[in-house]
Amino acid sequence: MPIEATKTKRPVFSAILAGLTTRCPACTRGPMFTGFLKVREACSHCGEELHHHRADDAPPYFVMLVVGHVIVAGALALELAMHPPLWLHMVLWLPLTLLLSLVLLRPFKGAVVGLQWALRMHGFDPDSPEASDRSVDGAWQ
């Protein structure tokens, strides 16, 4: 029997949803972050280790994809409907772009970490060699 068949499946959808709400993907109760984007070493509620994540550049790419579509569609619709002056576009769309980007970045990072946990990626699998690659001081080797 393959090793993978003996492992219990982790719920992908609920892990992503927990990440979107910035909660631990394992228990959905403990907070995932200690700072704005700093992921906890382990869940304070269930003890699940979260330091294995490798979210890297994925959350900003997803945020740019969503925010870009919203802002460009809105700016285009406003331009075609009203032909406002350029300064009005700047006053409206620049702050909205910044606000949307900051609001969405943390939940998207949580969702990526939740997905990685559910798929046992990057050390979230206890049998993975990546799971034991932490030194005593917490630095990756």
C-alpha cells in the first residue's frame, strides 16, 4: 500500500476558507498571523505548525489580478459613461487601488497557506524531508 493512501485527506475548501478568514487551516479557530503578514510559527489553539508555508509571491499576484480587473473595469465604465477629467480618475482610482490591495493581501496569503496545508506542501507533511529542515534557531538550512 502506498504511503499516500494511509494519510487522511485534508479538506481543501475549508482550509482555503479558514485561510481567507485568517484562521488556522487545521482547527479554523486559532489566528494565523502575528503581524500584518507574519505567519505564526504554530497555531495558538491547536498547536499545528504553520512555519512550513511558502506563500512567497503568490498572494500579491492574486491580489493584482483581482484588483486590476476591478479597477480597470470601473475606470473604463466611468470613462465611457461620464468622461470625467483625469484628476477625478486619479482621486478616485488611486486610493481605491491602494485600499483594495491592502485589504485583500492578508486574506489571500492566508488562503495560499491554507491550500499548502491541505495539499501537504512544503513540509506540512510530517513525513516530508522539508518538515525536519528547521534548525534550532528557526532558520532554514
